[in-house]
Amino acid sequence: MIVKPGFDTNTKTIVIIGVQRGGTSMVAGIARELGVNLGRNLGNNHEDPEFITEDLQAIKKVVAHRDAKYNVWGWKMPHSSEYIVRLLPHLRNPFVIVVFRNLAAIAESQMKQSDVNFRDAFSFSATRLAQVASATQEIDCPLMIVNYERAVLKPSNLLDELCAFLHLRPSEDERERALAMTDPQRGYVRTKKEDWTARVSKAESFDFGSKDAIEAFQCNVGLSLVDNWIQKDGGQPHILFEGLAGYKRVYLSFVRRSAPAFIDLCVNTGDGYTDGLTDRIQLFHGENVITIDAESINGIAIYPQFDGAASNTGLFRITVDKA
């Protein structure tokens, strides 16, 4: 149920809260399959470890860091309900999703998950449910309520509401994977593998002698080359390196010669590119090397930045460790 809709803007901070064992993992898994960035290298419960703390000042720092990297992002953490009202003024265009589940079912799930009797599980869950309900009444921003039992019975309705609330336009493949997330017997484990890491260093500290250049199909989209430097030549200009044959580590080297001091980067780890997990990489002036790690790297999408028609970067190449 969409209690309060929000506008479709370029920036959103999406927060999923509820009671532990109350269905938040299902909703978070669905959101991730629909392309929402809820963090990187998450476990099967889709919880971002940087939000486990209850230190509000530490969380504000994480929020500021993520805002600098992503236009649309969020997190799932049931106990974030304890501070969400105090944190809302510090979130950029927040959209909050609160998941509610039958109290007896939550207590039963708690018993299966941990060595606790029904009385203790029921008491704990009732207390947490009351806290979540109280916080929900104070949330004054775009708000959606999910009825877990109804969502499991009518998963297509949940997907339609979630897409309407977050202004998502998923592909048929994304929608199919998201629907699979609503099956509690299957579990809420993702089938799409997209976790990857990237770290940047100065080329002067990099040993190119221990690397081999590899052939990768380079496709320039919305770009043209002038003296080997990139010029904007269309909408959404980017560079694709494809056919990387599933390497676990590759090195992307290039030169940054002007402002702004970043590029955006996305990695195909086997199931295509997810716009929501495009990383903003801060760069050094001069030659940079980005080390990219993943279980399987099949392609890299690079989004240079522009000051007018000229790009801030150029002379891209891919290398790997020598065999």
C-alpha cells in the first residue's frame, strides 16, 4: 500500500525497515533484483554491514559517502526503525518501505532461527512490532507499507506497487527474477551475481611490467575520438569493453587531464549491467589505474565526464596479471 507517493526525481534514498524475521529480506531481495542499489557484497539477508551500528553520527557519515557516489541508493536494516525518524532530515529525498508480518509468524520464525522459546520470541517480536508501528506514524516522507502475507499470496501486485512507488521500469528478466524472490520455500537468495570491487591508484606506483595487455572489444557509444581523446557525440556517452572472458581481476588504466575528478564505472559479472550499481570513482590527475575484482568479469562500462564537449579522461586500456 502506497501511503504517500513521491516524485520521480534523479535522486532517492530508499530505506527498508520492519521487524527481524518479518519479511524485510524478501522485499530487499525483490528491490535488488529490480536494480535498486542496496549496497555491495551483501549476504543472503541483503543487510548492509555499514548500517548495523546504532551510532547515528557514524551512519550520517556513511550516508554522506553514499550520496557522493550514487544518485539512487538505499539499505535494508530492520532495526533502522529505531533511528529512522531522527535520520530522515539528513537523507536526500528519502523513500521508506515498512514491512509488516503476522506477529505469531514472526515469533515462530524467530524460534526456528535461534534457540528461544515461544514466550520469549513472542514478547521480543511484539515489542519490536510496537516500536516499528510507532516510528511509522512519525514518518513524513514518501512511504509504502508492505503486508507480507498478502505479498506472498499476490506477488505480482507487490511488484507493481513497488515499481510504482520507486518509479522503476524493470525488464522482463528483472521482473521474473524479482517474482522468484517472493517464494519463501525457495528462500530470498539472489540468482544474479553482480558484486565487484574497484580501487584506484596512481600509475607511477603500478608495475606494468608484470601485466599483459589483452584484446577486448571496445565500443564507443555517443563518443568520437579526436587525437585519441574522447569527445561527446550523443546522449549518455560511454565506453564498453566486452569479451573479457570471465577474468577475476583486470586493470583499467587511463589518463585524467581535466575536471571533474571522477568517472562512473559499472562491471558486467555475467548478467549484464545494473545501472543502480554504477560506482563513482574519484581520480588522481594524470595516469590512473583501477584494479577491478569479481568472481567473473565479462565487461566494463565506463562513463567519462565532460566539461563542454571534451572528456576529462582518455587513452583507456585493459591489462591482466601475466600467467
